[in-house]
Amino acid sequence: MTTPDVTGLVMLGAMLVVPQFTLVHPYLHLLIIAPLLVFTGCHRSKQELAKGDGAQVETVQRKDAMQFPLIGSAVLFGLYLVIKVVQKELLDVLLSIYFALLGSFAVFSCVSPPIIDALGMGSLKRFEKSIHWKVWKARDAEDADPIEISCSWFDVLLYLPCAAASIAYAITKKWWLNNLLGVAFSVQGIQMLALGSYAVGCILLAGLFVYDVFWVFGTEVMVSVAKGLNAPVKILFPKALNVTPMPMSMLGLGDIVIPGIFVAMMLRFDGAHGLTHQPYFRTNLIAYELGLVATVGVMHVFDAAQPALLYLVPACLGASLATAAYRGELSKLLNYSAAKAEAKEEKDE
């Protein structure tokens, strides 16, 4: 039986291939691929968290959520200064090397689980290696943090085309290879980040709402970085094919991952309360889509870049609160904590 994340990956694959041969209107392209990324990432996040102690998930707590806009602002302004100061050719080379390495692992991590499961390769003998890279610390120190490598021969075989695609992007900068890496980063980002509670989600979204509006409307920084950074930190949507240069619309990965981890929390909320019809997840996914519609609508009317979170944050927060109010579960939602939900599940077991 095909799982939702596999269905999402197949549809994402189609949206990477089809637009290379036939033009898909950039607005329609955006409105299809971004919700697909959120849908797929949410189900991958649910699967990852189901692993329990073995899950490789970073939980965002209140302090992290409050610091995120400040750290993001510092990084964004730093990139802006780098673009202005560093020679573009040198910057492109450095970014190409960095994302060639990072992208190969992101694509592999994205596609390997369903392929390994489908082919029954999960039981193969694995090669285990621990690399002690903090040579200034004792090997048995608590903060030694060795790099753990675990792979089978099939993992290595599967990694090769992923690495080839990443290297091909670094060399050619093809828009569809950019999108391939962007898709992998988005799915992995939603999968590997989890909000600790509904309150934390509200703080994070509210802070990034202000961050996005300020840096887009208040300065030229966001737009300059998005256009000047030749890296797969955005999804590209061609406005015409077979022309040089190819005109593009774009959507930053942050406008996918940040709302995505909130929608993923709504999927976990449904599961924690035994809501098999997933009312919170479905309404939030629809709200995300409507937020994107509002973004492209205003962008089209005013012919100017828009901070997508200006529309996506109220859409997601409003949908979750409206659903809870309609179902009479407002208190449950406002007090929801992932840690408390896990403790309750363990107690019930």
C-alpha cells in the first residue's frame, strides 16, 4: 500500500519533469508544488517522530522560537553584505561547492527511505564507522560528538546518482536541478524540525511574520539576497521556455518550511487526539494553499515582490484557531504540548 509521503514524492517528481517540456503557468506551478512539499514533509515528519528515541528531529522550544527572527535577520543581513562585497564569481564557486556536498546528502535522504523499503534492502549488512573529528577532546568525552557513518552497499549505490545530480547543478545551474535540491531541502527541513508546542508555533510564526514584512517592505535586503544568491534556497518557476535568459518567478524555501513545520504539528495534534479524519491538518493545508493564492494575487496586481509569510501566517494560525473553536477544542489546542502528548501515549501503553 502506497503511503502518503511516497505519493507526494511521486507527484513532486512529476512536477520536476513535466515543466521542462511544457510550460506550466508560474502561478499554477507554485500553487501545486509548494503544498505538495508541505504535504510530503508533514508525513515524513510524522514517520520520523514515530521512531521514538531514534528519531533525528530537532525540537524548537520557546527560546529558539524567540531567537529565530533575530538570528535569521543577522544571517540575512550578513549574506546581503557578502553579496555586495565579495566578487560574484568567487561567491558562486564557494556556494556551488557547499551546496554540491549538502545537496547530495539531502537528495539521498529524501529519496532513499521509500526506495529501500520498496526493494526490501533494509536488512542488508551495514558498514559502521565512527569518526572522532574533535581531536582536541577525549574520545570518551560527553561532548566529543563523533561523526557516525552507517551504510550498506545499496546506500552507496543509491548515493551516486544523488551526488551526480548535485554536482551537475553546481556546474550547470539548471533551474530544474535547483528545484530538485530545493525540494529535497524543503522536505528534509520539515521532517527534521518539530515545534515543541502550539504556543511555540505561534511565537515562531508571529516573529517571522514581522521579520518577513520588515525585510521585504522596509529594505531592499530580502529581494537583493533572493536575486543575488545563486543557490538552491528557492524554488524557481519559469515564465517561458527555450529563451535566454529564462525569466523566473521564485518562492523562498523559508516560505515552505516555516509554515510546513506548523502544519506538521497540526498533523501530530490530530494523531494525539485520535482524529482519524485529520481536521486540523486538512484545514491548515487548505489555508496554506489559500495563503499562497493571496500572495500571488497581490503580487500580480501590484507587480512587486511580496513577503509570503504576511499571508501564510494569518492563514495557518487563523485556520487552526477557527477549527478548534468550531469543534469546541480551543483549550486543547492552546495547551497542546508534544512532550505532554508523548508522555500520555506512553502512560496509556
